[in-house]
Amino acid sequence: MSRHTKRTVRLRLFALSFFAAWVLFTLYPDPTDLVKSVFRVFRPPINASLAAAFEQQFVGLEEAHAIDAKVQSEFPYQYDWVTYNLPWYFPTVDEAFANMAGDCKTRLVVLASVLESRGIPYSISVSPTHIWVEYEGKRANRIENAEVALFSSAGDGMLAIPAHFEWRRSFDSFWTAFWTYMPNDRKLLLGAGLVLTIVLLALAGVTPADIGGRPAVRERAYLDPVTTGSVLRRLQAPVTPE
């Protein structure tokens, strides 16, 4: 590997690392919020004792479906950008009750905690874009059914490929949650990071050909000297009329 090639590779890695770090700290000023959220997907912070402190909100409700309906009405759907100023965040029970709004993760942690405080059996299912509580008598719907589940706590604990997955709907859902509701200042920061990365590469002397992985013009193979001289002699030779 030539010195120029090694330098180009190092600059590519630097640019990729710089931009990745810029994106991470733009979206998550405290990266531990992302780490905690990922961990909580597989171990939701269900807290039955804390849910019991809010028992007055569920007085007279004994059936799981009735409690579920109450949670749906008491915690209106709201994207994480609006609730927590983060693109994706898995809250605790106290955070959920403090905000009284949120997406499927908020509703799940509240519903599961209330059901557990009542001793009502339940399980948790996860799809690529959704997480929800299953209980006896729950009616399946388009986004909450066994065919779209990636994981279920009621199963063998293994990840499985969903039997049915709506890619277009899932992409639209992700785009709305991640980009549409992103604050404008965060969008500007992401754009600034991309521009700064390109400027740094330009100042370092990396050409578009280097970034794309194509050899620059100066690195093209030279013609064999003998062949080159032969061609020049032919071009310089006087033309003899026939």
C-alpha cells in the first residue's frame, strides 16, 4: 500500500469517525440516554410499587382491557422529540407519570406496571417499530399481533424474523418520529456537521476521487516508454504521398 493510499484511508476513517461522533452528540448530548433506552427494550423498567402510588387513576378498573383503555386515554400519543427532546427514549415509570404523555414505550411501562401491581398476567412483545403488552383477551390489530413480533417474553426468549412486516409503513413511521419532529436546531447541527466534515477533507487535500475510492488521474498507469516513443515517432514522421 502506497503512502498516498495509506493517507487516504486514514482520512476516510477520520472523517467517518468525526461525523459519527458529531451525529451521536447532536442527537444524544448525553449518550447514556441511548444506552439506557436500548437496555430497557429487553428489560423494561416496570415498577409495580410505583404504579400503586398512582392507583387513584385506575380505581374501579379490574379487567386488563379496561386498564389498557385507561392508559391509552390518560397518556396521549406523543413523539419522544416532543416529550424528552430526544429522537428515541425509553422512560421509567416515574418519568412517564411526570409527563403524562408519550409513545408506545411510555404506555407499555405504565400498563405493565399497573397490571403487575394488580397481579394480572401479561407478556411483552416487540416488533421492529413497536413494543406492546399482551394479556388474556387482548384483541390483535394491525401493529400488535404475533405475525409482526420480533420478540416476545412469553416465548422462548429468542429473536425471530417477523412473518409479516410492512416495510413502507415502518419506514414512514421511523421518518416521522426521527426527522419530521426533530427540532430545527438539531437539523441545522446535523447539516453543519456534514459540511464541516467535507471542508476538513478538502483542507486535507482529499479529492472527490479519493473519497469515492477511485484512483486519481495522477495515479493512472503510465504507458510503456518503448510504446510511447514508437507512437511519437509515427506522429512526427513526414507524410509520404501515395
